[in-house]
Amino acid sequence: MKQSLLLLAVAAIFSTSADAADINVAVAANFTAPMKELAAMYEKETGNKILASYGATGAFYAQIKNGAPYQVLFAADAKTPAKIVKEGLGAEDTNKVYAYGKLVLWSAAPDFVKEDKNFILSDKVKKIAVANPKLAPYGEAAYQTMTAWGNLKKAEPKFVTGDNIGKTFQYAKTANAQVGFIALSQVFKDGKMTSGSGWIIPTDLYQPIRQDVVVLKPGKGNKEVADFLKFVETNPHAKKLIESYGYGL
């Protein structure tokens, strides 16, 4: 009897392992923290495994063009997923918004950032970390903000430029720059800054940072991929989690 029960238990374990699936996901750097929590929630609920890679959307696009086996891309913009579908690298009608990003002027130093448009021009600010506006939507939003403030040209000599928002955050975090225009999600959780000090930039100063997800060719028609995207889009706990990092839905 004991042996039969043991065999049944082992069979159940192997059955669960056999039914579980790996989902290869490419994730924009600004969405790193939320995705790690979303993946843990989804894996606990379904047994499927999220294999996530984090980085710059532009770099992922190049890898996808070269045959990278990602099944889903959570991009930092809407342009790249649209281009992926247009070029036949993704499944039609699967690119849709999953979050709207927000910009923050942030410093690793507590009580440092002032909510004043000309604070970045002050002597206290020697260097300003900004993402390349041609490569990163958060960099584009930073340029739009400073243009609206009327101080872009004066601030430019102070710029330390990152080619993605992850590197830009590192410049500000390690004090290579006193402040940085970064993604709010990198330093925000549950209604407050997780470290340092920051000014959440009014969203009417820059164009909406729409972030789209798209199913890539290797994930087309995959049931587990569709299930994971449905979870992110409709699960109330998942939606609440995304909002907790300062994203709009």
C-alpha cells in the first residue's frame, strides 16, 4: 500500500513537470522590478516558468531580427512592437498597451531634488543623467520636458547620456550624476520613493510613454504565452502590482 502511494506521488510530480512550460520573455529595463514579481505570482499560480531577459528595447529588436527565441516582448514603447508586426517578426493584432510609464527627476541623495524647473541649472547639480532620446522613450520624454521648461540648451552641457534607461539609472544611483531623468518604476513602490529623493514630472510636459507588449513568432499560437498575457492584462492582483510601481493602466 505504501509503495503504491509512493509511486502515485512520484507520478504526480513527473506529470506536473511535464505539463509545466517555459515562456521566454524579453522585458524593457524599466519594467524589471514589476516583471520579477509578476513572474513569481504567475509561476506560483500555474507552475509554468517565466524565463525573462531584461534590457533595452532597441537591443531586443536587433536580437529578434537575428532569430532570438523570445516568445514575447514587453517593450518600452509602442513603435517597436508595431514595427515587429509590420516586418512579420510578430503575430498580427497582438501588440497592445500593457502600461503607461512616468518620468521622474531623481537623486540618490535624500532631500536633494527640488520641485523647480531650474533646479537642474543650479550649482548643486554638476551632472544630469539622461537616456539617449533617439533610443529610449524616457530620454525622449526628458528632452520634451526640458524643452517645455525652456532650459534644454542650458542644461545640455551637464548631460551624462545612457543608451537605455537602465544605464541612465545606474549613472544617477552611483553618483556619476547628481540627478537623473529616469523611469518612476525604478525608484517607486506603493505610493512613495524607495530611496533618494525625486520629483514626479507632470505628465502634461511630455507625450504619453505608451509601453506595448507583442507576441513574437516563436510564441505565436502558444497556449501558455496567451495565458500569461491574459494574466498580466486581466488579473486584478497583477494590475494592482503594476500600478504600485507608478505606472498608469
